[in-house]
Amino acid sequence: MPLRKLIKGFVKRKLRKRGFHDIRGLGEITTIDEFLDRAFAIQRSSRKQTLDDVMQLRKKYEQPILGEVSVERLLELLAQIVDPTNFYLFCGSQLTHTLQVLESMEKAGITDKEFLATTLIHDLGKLAVLKGEMWENLEGGGKIPLGKNVPGSGFANCTFNWDHADVVHARFKPYLSENMQWLLRWHSIQPECEPLMDATDLARYEKYYKPFVRHDRTFIFHHLPKKRLSDYLPLLKELFPRPVLF
């Protein structure tokens, strides 16, 4: 059975157990099928990116999107972002998702301040949609190799599709350590990317990516975070004391 049908069936069964039913024909309300159809359509469109597209997007995001802004304000804006490709979060905001991931990491005993702060900002690249960027250039179901690449040559020497991870990496490079720059840039990689890693990538993959992705992709999304953004302001002010050029 195709993956798309399996996911649809899984989502429907889970929601029906909780009292959700088919709502076709009720005006502007989006059904589960319609939400999933739109999500998969965006992902298919994203997979059509070419190397030329990636070069143009890289050049585009060498320039600021919003100008000098506090990181607190950027995260407030993230509350306006609903990712139409995320069929687990549905219409929850990206800020809600971010707070869910932070809560899960803290419960797991992660205390590294820069690691937690990087997790707070990891999806800020999706803010580009507020300036008219198309979703297929920000989220296509994860980062995959594009063009010809040599196994073991290292991510920095390979080519990939462009997504929100590249946007936030482009804008936050000056403000983070090399390890956290790496995590921002590659936090959306898919398994097809793994054979391309070199020794440095592999070390960071084990130390940072695995602990991060466990919470980013597997935490229960239908959950109201216990903490608010305001609870993380001391951390943000410590790691990002001045506005960033975003």
C-alpha cells in the first residue's frame, strides 16, 4: 500500500478514536483528506527543485528578510506560522511545536544552554513565508541529496535541496558556535543524506542531531506545552543579548 494511503488511514483512525469525524461539505472547513492532499502536493513540488533553484535561493537569503530584530520578537512571529505540510501538528503553530520540543528535551535532562537556545530558533526559517516565500522552498518533507555527490565527502561538499533550515542557518551563522551552526543547517536531513557524512559530520550527528531529532520528530504533538515563551526569555537574553540581522 502506498505510504500516502497508510498515513491517511493512520491519521483517520487516531482522530476517530478521539471523536473526530468526516466533515466533508461543511463550507470552508478543511477535511483530513484535503489537509493531507495539500501537504503531499507541497512536498512533491519541493522535490522538483533544481541546482539552479538552490543557487538562486542561496543568493536571495544572503540578504536579511526582516532586518534587525530581537530573537524574542522572531519567536513571537513564529506563532503566526502554521506549516501546511505538517499533518501531525495540523493547525498548531510553529511556536507551539517549538515549545513542545523544548519541554521534551528538558524532561530528557538536556541542559546545554546553547543547544536549547538553538532548538528554540531551529524553525525560524519558516518566517520567510511572511515575506511571500513559497512553502515548497521552505518545507518539502526534509533535506535530501540533489545532483551528483560522493559518499563520505562531507555535507559541506555536497548539494541538497533548499529548505527552512538553510534560511535560518544563513541568518544565524554569526551568532552561534560551529557545532550549533551545523545543527541548524542539517536539522532536517533525511536518511538518504547519511552516507554523505564525513568524520566531522558523523561526530556532530551522534552528539547533537540524534538527541535533537528524537524530540523534534517523535514528541507527541497533540499536547499543550506547560511552559510559555516568556519562561525562556532569560535564556534568550543570555545567548542573544542584542538584536540579530534577520
